[in-house]
Amino acid sequence: MKASPDGRRPLSLVQRARDDEPDAEMKPLDLGIVRRLFGYTRASARKRNGLIALTVVRASQLPALAWVSALIIAGPIAGGRTSSLLGWLVGYTVLAISTDALFHFRQRFALEIGEEVVGRMRAEIFDHVSRMPMSFFHRVKLGRILGRVTSDVESLRVGIEHVIFVGIVQLGQMVFAAAVMAFTDWVLFLVVLGLAPVLWVLNDHFRNRLSRDTRAQQESFSRVTATLAESINGIRVTQGFVRQDTNAGLFRGLLADHSRYSMGTARSSAILLPLLELNSQFFVAILLMLGGWQVFSGQVDVGVLITFFLFANQFFAPLQVLGNLYNQALISMAGAERVFQLLDTKPDWEDAPEAVELPDPREKGPANGGPVAADFCGAGVEFRGVSFGYDAARPVLHDVSFTARPGKMVALVGHTGSGKSSIINLVSKFYLPTAGEVLIDGREIRTITGRSLHRQTGMVQQHNFLFAGTVLDNIRFGRPGATEADVRDAVARLGCVDLFDSLPQGLRTVVGERGSGISTGQRQLVCFARALLADPRLLIFDEATSAIDALTEARLQQALLTLLAGRTSFVVAHRLSTIRHADLVLVLDRGRVVERGTHAELLSLKKHYAALHDQFTRMGGA
Amino acid sequence: MNAFPGDLAVEPVSNGRLIRRLFGLAWRYRARCVQVLGLQLLLLTLGLSGLSLTGLGIDYISWVLGQRGEVRAVEFPQAKFGLQLPQSWEPLNVLLLIAGCILAFAIVRAVLNFFYTISINRLVQQRLVVDLRGEVYDKLQKLSFRFFDANTTGSIITRVTGDVQAVRMFVDQVMIQSVIMIVSLTIYTVYMASLHPGLTLACLATTPVLALISVAFSRHIQPLYAQSRELVEQMVQHFSESIQGVQVTKAFGREQEDREAFAAKNRAVFDQQKGIFWRVSLFSPTVGFLTRINMIVLLGYGGWLVIHGELPLGTGLVVFAGLLDQFSGQVNQVATLVNSVQQSLVGARRVFEILDAPVDVSDAPGAKARPRLGGNVRFDHVAFSYDRNVEVLQDIELEVKPGQCVAILGATGAGKSSLMSLIPRFYDPTAGRVWVDGIDVRELRIEDLRRAIGIVFQESFLFSNTVAANIAFGHPDATQAQIEKAARVAAAHDFITQLPQGYDTVLGESGNTLSGGQRQRLAIARAVLLEPAILLLDDPTAAIDSETEHEIFEALENAIVGRTTFIVAHRLSTLRRADFIIVMEEGRIVQRGTHAELMRVPGAYLRVADLQLVNREDASALLREKEERL
């Protein structure tokens, strides 16, 4: 964007972030990648082999058709032989039918194989990604992963469907045409051959120019859409501050800018296409003169000339197609490389191979016929000298030790960055400690599988993600086998039946991507119900910090107590009323536990906690 | 006054009216359309000349050979348009002449082709699309919030981008293209008929079949493609959600189920596409074969004619083959054209919906200009509803004097935000009046009214632009000094100067993410930069975590000095500071008074206060402590 003359900031609505490194659009051909890609067709090997055979046959059929028609014109027609014309025509018809019949299979198989490979790849990416530990998702942006599974995989499909199979047909067609022409008259063929490089160079030059232009055009368009998106999301601000006219002016500027780039692209293709056509007309002119001279001097027959007129295109047309296919191949290569890169990303860590399932004592109890001891309902958690950092250089927890006895509630209190979330991440085995041990039910966390631990864990987060679907589905998420009655029962235990019934369609209300359609408080309740239904022994609760309207808040507090009862729980607490219920309050400061005890004990210490408490009460107005 | 805010397209527009309107749109660009068509006509003629010259060359060679007795004698070839080949010239020179003509025509054609592409792109990319997008954008910005609540960002973006393209498609790919098609098909047919009517009829026999099949097929396959797009969308949506909700999935150990669910969606895509593949692979060979039948007829019947001397080889058969080829090329376009019509109608409907949407709030004729407003706000028996059924506000009576601060308390949906949004006329009341400085807001110029009002929303939207540009949003010409002054009032100056590029830091880049408290302070700075007489604060602490909440209290306290302030709040600490408080329930004001007054009477306010004072012992302990310290 240009700077204004008086040196002031140029006016704009949106500035582009500078740190989104663009993906490479093309990559040179790499045999390793091609081989690996080819491996994906192994599952449909018979279809693939059949298809390759079909393409080879088709590559000869297309020029054969042209040849036969040239032979008919040059032979029986030019020579005036009615009797043989009919025979030739029957031959042509048979060839035409077989060509088109074969085309059905060639096209269908190619499309199917392309889709099969792409589907397999998508499934593999999904599996791979879903096995990644949390650190991966904190590091990699959603858009990047989505790009792999959409545009990159799509470019691979084109690569397989077109580059390989159309490529074979076109190349074969060219070779066949060349052979026929050389066989018919090699002098004229040399002329054709001489024009080929011209065509190739022309095509190549403009293709590069076009792809440059297209990229610039797309970039300018992304400026348009980015501004558009922000204009829509910020419409309240715009109207509130009466900026409509200014914004409209800026947007028109962007549109004009974009149209300049579009014209640039148009200009390039406006030159290329006529030039290509000119080239073929040039060939016709040369053929007429050179061929005419040869004919007059009795060297060749007039039929040869006609053959060439009809045949040259069989040779020239693939040249252009192959050029485009080559480009496409490079694009697919870049896509394949990125996909394989993702698939080859090793998880930072995996469950140790000798890791065992964390037994659930509740399952044993009834099997033995005996009741489950109350102690067994919650899991025991112990930290022994735990240190941890998201990257090695910056540790966020130092030598943390504590014990959470089964069924007890631990509140984590401290400023942002004091290490509360890290403790939660370690308890739930989203990350592994860099030093020290985390024990669950007396077992080192590395010796138990993440899956078995998670089956006994429930989690309610601050920003609660609800999946698109009904409230019912979302609550059932933690226990897919649950019936609607089970869900109602859970909701009833939380004492919130009326709140859910007041939703537009009750439990069947559909909630959107970010749980839109229901309020923050209701969203939280859905998560409570989800956790309660899963009936975990270990519950992790990251309390919402933002204000919820006062009446809903009171309901939440009640529901929370129900949810926590009989489970070991870790609560990142922001409400005094929550902290007061804790059996153990851990006060964290810069990665260390600086105070521990109950609410009352800590208050009487009149140190860290008391200061925090003071702040809370002032803020909360209590 | 039937249409309610946000309602689009009250009644469906018929296709006929839509098409008429699209023609009207094209009429605005008639000069350029005519230019494009003229060029295309010229190109068509020149193309045919090239083809017929090639035929002429072949015939001439045959004639020369016939004269020498090497092959059957044929008639001397006739050039078109009464032109005559010089019979006396050296044969090779004649060929040179023909070849030269072919080349000359080809060059002219290439140049014209260049101009054609340029001029159609000028029409479309430089004029039509720019104008239309600009118009839609202008209109969008004037639409009420209801529209933006009802439509997702993605779908609105599509209207400005894809749908506008669909509309312009009507001009260049439907209108112009169909004229070109009709003209060229006519010319080809006439030319072919002039060569041999019988052969023309025989060769074109399959054409109607071809056109019908193409159209029928595309009608048949379109819904399948739409279905396929939907399935793919669902699959991608699932993928995206799985990543966004990965922590939930992992925490509940549901990865396996999730993988299976994705696999099922992935498979559904393939299974559905398989059907499409079958149909496509049936269609294209059929079309291919139908086209080849023409060739068989030409070779058989045409060949017979040539043999019997009724058709010349070059100017007859070869030219005919060329014409036939271009003819079927055009016929194959029929299906594309039909699709374009459908697509552009769908797009046009969506674009015109926006262009036709009533602007609910606009300046009344003769609206009063009031560059400075004082800040007296009065609600007089105001009622309001977004749609006819649910009354959001009922019988609101309220007066706020200049400089007063009123706090509004109430549960979600009680009507707090709606009440505030009536002051800057984001909506108009359905009954009653809102007065500012004794003037009904509907009689004020909207620009003056809104400039006198500063607004801070629950979650303030900041643009991906520099800090300075965001603060100066309402007043783009603000000086650096003005911007800094506003930032200081909002207690934001200190943290801004600590950002990597200070006021020039672009928000949204990694590392430049601000905390909720910082964002709200920028929003407050943005609001106070205009020195508004009235300040609307819609729950400005809602989205901020309690740890950084205190950061914005200083900002708020500075900001409200000397301004009429409406603030939605939940926390007693904020409520207590207001000059008076109104408590809202289901669209009505149920209580009003100062904090002290309301604490004395049983009611909603006291209940809320009680809830927040859950820990009375703690509070009293704290009080005791403070007293001790004193």
C-alpha cells in the first residue's frame, strides 16, 4: 500500500500479518515421493494395472482414428475409389466404438483410483493427527492441518487422475503421431519437429508468467476478502463510529487494485492463446508451400499433404497439455511433500510400549460381588519433585510435590503464568514432566496408558468447546452408549432440568461451532453434565474466569458441588466460593508451591493467599 | 411497514423478473458489450477465411496436378467473395500468395484476439465486478445488526465474492456468449449449406440430440455434485472440529470413536462420488461417439460426393470437416451455458437480496444537524422487539441527566443491550420515543448522533491493523497527540509503548496478542478519542478474566468523567459507583435507585448482592482487618 504524501500513516482497514510464511507452491519431481504416492494405489492394484494398460491402448487409439480418417481422405476419396470407401468406413466405425467404450473404463477407473488414494490419505492424516499429544496442537495452527487435508490432498488427486493417466495418453498420442508422420514423409516431419520447441518455449514462458500473475491476483484477492471479513465482524464498531463511508472508499481502492492484477493475468493469457493459434496457422502456411513444392516436383502424393494437415494437431495439441500437466505435477509434488511431512511428524512422546491399563477399582468391585469402598471412587494423585517446561529452555514448574488423596478436592490458586494449567496438563498426561514423578493410584504415570487414564478422567475447561450437534449429543460425548434417560438423570442430579428445558428445543437444541445459540453459563452446564455422565474418578475443572450473570452463577455453584462429590478433583479456581470448598489449596507463584493448606488456614497465614484473597474480594465486590 | 429489521426477500422473485433486472444491469455497460460482440464477429469471419484458404490451397494443388494429368482432373477452384486466383501465375507463386494470405489473416486474428480478451476483461473485471462489489459492500455496511446476526460471516463474504462473480457471469458468459453462439452457429450452418445442403443436413442430424443430452445430463448431475460438496464439507467440518475440540476428545479418551466417525464420513464421500464417476464416465464417451458419427457421415457421404465430383476436396470436404469441428465445439458449450444461467440466477438472487434489503434506520428527511450534543437522554414509554412475537423492551421510562452514570443490572436476555442500542439508533423503538437533548433521535442526523456517542462492547472487535489505527478508528485524521491522549485516559499508554513497535504494532501478528484487559482498554481509548458526550459500556468486563479485570477499572473511571454513561455490569464494585442503578427483568425496569437505597429494600438487587456476598464471614473478616490496619 502506498504511503500518503505528507508522511502520515496510510489509511487502511486491515494490515496483513507478516508472520504467515506462505507454503511453497511447487516442488521439483522427487522419485521417493512419487514411489511413496504410488504405494497408496497398492490396495487397488488390479484396477491400477488395468488402467495403465487401458491408457496405453487409448494412447494409440486416438491417433489411429485421425490416421484412418486421413487415409480415407487421401486414399479412396482423393483417388475416387468408391468400392474401398465402404470398407474403410466400417473399419473407422469399429475403431470409434472401441475407443469410446474403452474411454468409459479409462475415465472411471482413474477417477475412482484418485478418490480412493485421497480418501485413504485423509483417513491416515486424521488417524495420525489424533494420536498426536497436546503439544502438537498448541504448536500447529488449525488452518495448516486443514490445508493438508483439503487443498494439498486435492492437488494430489489431480496429480493422480490427470498427470499420470492423462499424461500417458497424451505422450503416447504424440509419439504415435510423430511415428506416423515420420513414416509418411520425413522431410515434412522435420518441419513439424522444428516448430515443436518454439511452441514449448512459448508455452513455458507464458505459463510461468501466468502463474506469477495468478499468484499476485490471488494475493490481492486475499486482501479483499480479509478486509471484507473484518468489515463484517467489526460492523458494530463501524456503525457505532460512523466509518461506513471511509471504509467504502478503502474497499473500492482494494477492488481497483485487485482489478489491476486481474487485468495483468488477462493480458498474459490474451497474448499466449493467440500466439499458440498463430503458431498452428504458421505451420499450415509452411506446409502449403513446402508440401506444394514437393507435390509439384513429384516427390510426394497430395494425400501426404492431407495426412499432415489432419495429423499435425495430434502432435501439437499434447505439447500444450503436457506442459500444463508438468506444472500440475510440480504442484502435486509440493502438496505430497507437505502431506508426507505431516505424516512423518513423530509425536513428541508416546505411551511406553510396556505401559499398562490403569485399573478401575469400581469395575472389580461388583465383579467380586462386594461393594466398592468409598476410597476407591476417586483416584489418588501424587506429585514427587516434578519440574516441567513446554520448551526445555523455559521451565514453568519447579520441584512441585503434593498428594491428593482419593475423593479430595485440590484448588490451584495463583496469577496467570504461575503454573496452574501446567499441573493440570501433567495430571491428565497431556504432557510428561521433565523431572520427577507423577503417580496415579500409586503408579508412575508413564507406566499407564493415556487412554485408560482418560477413560477415568473428566474435564471441564474454561473455553468449553461444544461440537456441532444437539445439546444431547454433546452431553453424551463422554459416554456414547448413554440413553436420553441417562442424560436426563445427569441433568436432574445437577438440578438444572429447567434450564435445559427452557432452551428453544430443550435437549435437542442444536449448538454451533463455538456453542453459539446458548449462553456462557448454559454452555458450562452442558460440560458439567458431560463430565457427570462420564462418571470419572478424576475430575479436572478449569473455572471460567469471565463473569456469568449472577443468577446462573449460583446454579453453577450448586451443580459443581454435585459434580465433584466422591471424585478426586483439581480445580483451577477463580471464585472464592469454589476455593472455600477445597480440601487442599495450593498457592502457586512462578512455578512453585508457595503455600498449602485449607482456605481458613491460609487466610490466617496472612501472606500470599491472604493478599490474593484481598484482591478477589475487592474485585468481586464481596 | 410490514418488513421487520433483518428480514430479507419478503417474497420470492420470479426468474423472469430477475432476468429482466440482469438485462438492465448489462444495459449499463451496453457500449462495451457491443464492442466485445463486434470484435468477436470479426474474429469469426477471419477464422473462416483462414479455413477456406487452406481448402483453396489443397484444391489448387489438385487442379495443377490434374492439369498435368497426374491425377483426375478437377475444376479450377473458386475463391470466395468473387475473388479469382491468377490462373496464369507460376503454381508455386500462387501457393505463396495463398500461404501469405493465411499468415496475414492469422496475424490480424491474433492481434484482434488480444484486444478481444482485453476488452472483455475490462468490461468484466474492471467495471462490472468492481462496481457491483462496491455497491454490495456499501449496502452491507448500512444494514442493521439483525442481518449480521442472522447470516454467518462466510455466507456474507460469499455474497460479495462468489455471488457477484455469478452475476457478472450472466453478462459475459450468458448474454454475450449466447449471442456469439447463435451468430456463429448460423454462420457455420449457412457456410456449410452453401457448400452442400444435403451433406449439411446429414452431418447436423445428431446435433439436436447432442445438445439435448448435454443439457439433460447437466441437469441430472448438478444435484449430485451439490450433494457431494455437502458431504465433503461435512467431512472437513468434522476434521476441523476434531482438532478444535481435541482437548475434550483426549480428556474423555474418545479418540477411537472419533476416528471411526471420521472414517464413516470419509467413506460416505467416496461412496457418493462413485455414482458420479459412473455417470460422468457414461456421458463423456457418449458425447464423444455422437461427435464421431458426424465424422463418419462426412467421410462416407462427403467422400462419395467428392468422388462423384459434386464436392471439391479442399474447399469442400476439408473445409467442411473444419466447420463441423467448430460447430460441435459450440454445441458442446450449450450445457455450460445452461449451467451458467442457473448459477447466475442463484447468485443474482443473493446479491439483489442485499441490494434490495430495506435499510431500517436512515436519516429522516430534514433531519436536524447537531454537531454538539449535551448528553441528556430520556426514554419515553419505549417498547421494542426484534420480531413481532417477543417484546424485548416494554414501557421503558428513564431519564439520565448530562454527566450522570447509570448502571444496568439484569440476567441474560433481560433487555440491557437492547435498551442501549436504541440510543445510537442501531434500532428504532417499536413504540415510544428516545430523546437526546430534548430531540427525538429519529429527527437527528445519524452521523451527528453517533459521533456524540462512544461505545465499548462486551468483546471489543479490534481490526488487524496498528494500535494507532484502531484507536483512531472513528476519526482517521486524528493526530498522534490526540491518539496518545485517548490512550492515556484509557490507561493504555504504558502497555502500548512496551509493545514491539509501540503505536505502530500491528495487532494479530504472533506475539502481538493482547490480553482481554488490554483489548478493552484500546476499545475505551477508541471510544473516548471522539470526546463523546454519551458513553455506552455494554458489560465491558464480561470477557475479561478476573485477574486482569482491575486493569480496566482505572480506564473506566477516567473515561466516564463528565459524560452521560450507561454501563451494564454484574459486579457490585461497579454497580456501587453509579449515580443510580436500574434492574431489568424480562424487558422491564423492575427496580431503580442508588446502591444504598436498593440494598435496603427486598428485591432482585438485594438477591444478587447476597449471592456475591456469599462469604459474609470472609467479607466481615476483611472489613475487620482493614479497620485494624487503620
